[in-house]
Amino acid sequence: MNPVEIATRFYNNPISEAIVFGGLEPFDTLLDMCELLSILYALYNCSFDIKKAPDIVIYTGYYPNEIKDKLETLRVYEDMNIIIKFGRFIPNKPSRFDELLGVELASDNQYAMRLEDITNDE
């Protein structure tokens, strides 16, 4: 499915509120992810019918310090409320509930942050 079709389906579905990038590693295909984000962002900024920017959730195994340049690339889309789940799954670690995502994460080294709250020190 191409990004235009995904964006069209998203905005035409009255119950859709978020786009989730997960599985494999979304930051390893940053250009593909940005292509869809650009289309969603353009439609939001150019349409009188679209009242709210979509929420974007990205599940990654990376930590912020490992993908600083990629996080900077995403900052042009901050109006879209981007939430990123960081951290690799580590077997035999206890799970933890993440308040921001509202879900139980598989191991306690994983956490979520809003893109706007991530600093270069992370």
C-alpha cells in the first residue's frame, strides 16, 4: 500500500485517531516513514475538513542517543504529536506500565517520550 492510500484511508475513517509505526524497525526506513508523515502533515495543513493533526506513535528498539540525527529529521512534524517508544526488549526483565502510551511494555528499560520533550542530552 502506498503512502497516499494509507493517508486517504486514515482521514476517511471516522474512528482513526493515530498512526502507529511498529514491527521490524521504523527508523531503519526513515525515508519511507517521512514520506507518509509528509503527506499526512500536508493534508492536515491544507484542508479545512481536517480539524486535528494525527497522533503518531513510533515503536523503536533504539535509544534517543543512538538516533539523534533521525529524531532531528522528525522535528518538522512536531505539530502531529509524535510519541516514540524507546528501548530494546530484554528477556527476563520485568514489564512496566507506561503512562504516556497507556500500555504495559515488555521490559522495564523501555519508555515513551513525546518528540517535543526529547533533548539532545537524551
